[in-house]
Amino acid sequence: MKIGVPVKLKSRGSSLWNGRRWKRGLRKTRNLLIGSEINNGLVFKLFLYAIFIVTSYIYMNPIMRMVVKMVMDVKDLLDPTVTWIPSSIYLGHIETAWHLLKYNKTVLISLVVSTTVAVFHCFSCGLAGYALARLEVPMKRLVTFLLIIAFVIPPQVIVLPTIVAYSELNLSNSLITLVIPALFGFGMKGAMFVIIYRQFFMTQPKELEEAAKIDGASVFRFYRKVMIPLSKPAMLVVFLFSFVWTWNDTYLPRMYLTAAENVPLAVEMSRLGGSVGEFIIKYDLPLYMAEPIRMAASFLTILPPLLLYMFAQRYFTESVERTGLVE
């Protein structure tokens, strides 16, 4: 004889089961949207990617417009409907900008000067940062305070005494004037790089120095054998910062190289306005041809640092994290 289940018990059990399923579904939906932690949720990730996309567009929009404008021919320049996709690729503006910038000579000068300055900054600022971080230097706190003051002082304050000093040394209008400050870690750039090295060396364990002293190693040998290999992340950060900073600098070269024929690429770029005007008048070109030539010159100027950063991006990001700059 079969015993039937009451209808009320069936309905109550099914309602409890449906309620549990609804709560589980709600919990899964909440974990998907918000996550167990807020940085794991879909809403936070969408918000983060929206910020990244907007920020990337703000920075990439001028570069994309520059690239599109410099490859437009005369027909596309006169056509208001052509904004992003030109009907044909025209490289004549790049050739003109290459000629006006004297690109073969100026890019070589910029590479030599920027690389030399970056190498000198790596070694001179590394020594100063190591001394302030690990050695018992007299009046070390005062020197650190003066270093921060030097970092705050703008270069315009000291440029006139520096020009006078170079004139007395017969170094006016010489490219050496751009290298000497880096050799001694002088100026705002040198102060910042010393601070970066000091921050890095302070994070290294003191047991390394104690072991080196037991083995009879001197301070310079310990720095050369131990600290320099360990400071490769800080050295890479300083090198890239110094290289790009020197490459883009136009103020100091224009102050020190007022009458020089051999100037870096950034200085020649700052003089491009007059060169483009003379070129247009000489060949009787319309005025709207000046804009794509300037765009092509700007692209040629930023191309070497852009390529350098593309190849060194991964190592640069890792080095910034290891030097403690993000803390």
C-alpha cells in the first residue's frame, strides 16, 4: 500500500529549494560583478579598462593625427572629408623634414650626447647615492638636505653663472658643455638621480658589507664588485630618464650653443619654423604644406626615444618596481 506525500510538504520543499537556488544564483552574480574583493569584480575591471582606454586615447590621439597628417598628399590635405584614413600614402613630407632637420647629422649628435650624458649620470650619481646611503660621511644629513634643495631649484637660476664659467674656460658653443654637468652629477637632473640611487642602496641588506669587511674588501672594491651588479635596475631607470631628458632638452642647448653649427636634433626642431617658411617661399608652395612638414619633423624627432622605450619597456617597469620609486 503506497503512502502519498502531502501536497503542502511538496510545495514547501520545492519553495525552499527554489529559494536556495535563487540565493546561490544571486551570490554567483554578485561574485561575478563585484567579486570576493573589489579589485576582482567585473565592474571594477570595466571601470579600470575605461580609464585606461580614455587615458590612452588622450595620449595617442596627437600621435595618430601627426602620423596621418604627415602621409597625406595635396589632394587629401584639401579634402575636408579626409580625417583619419588618407586615400594614398605620400612620403614626400618626411623626405622634406629629413632634409630641413639635417637628420643624418643632428640625430647622430643627439645619440652621442644623450648616451654620454646618461652613462656619466649612471656612474657619478651612483657613487654619490652609495656614499649618502651606506657610508659614514661627515654632515651627511646636511648634504642630503642640500641635495633636495638642488632638486627644487630650477635650471634657469644657475644658467647665467654656468655660461660665464664656460666662457672663461673657452668652452662656449661646444657640445662638451652639455656633458660636463653629468660628469659631476650637477643640476636638477643629477640631484634626482642621486636620490634614486640612494633610495635603492638603502634597501640592500647590511650583511653584504659586513661579509665584505670580513673578507678584507675595501669600500671601492665592495661597490665595484657587489653594489654595481645589484644596482642594475636603478642604473637602467637612471639611464632611460637621463637619455630621454637630454634628448628632449632644448633650453640648455640653446643657452650654451647659441652660435654653434653642430646642435642636437631637439634644437634643430625648435628652429624648424623659420626653415619651413624659407622652404615654402623658395619653392612657391601653399601655406597649408607647412603643417604636414612640421608633423613629419615631429615624428622623426620622437622616433628614436619611442623605439628605445618599446624595446626597454618591460625592463624599465621591472626596474622602477625594484628601485622603490613606486612605494
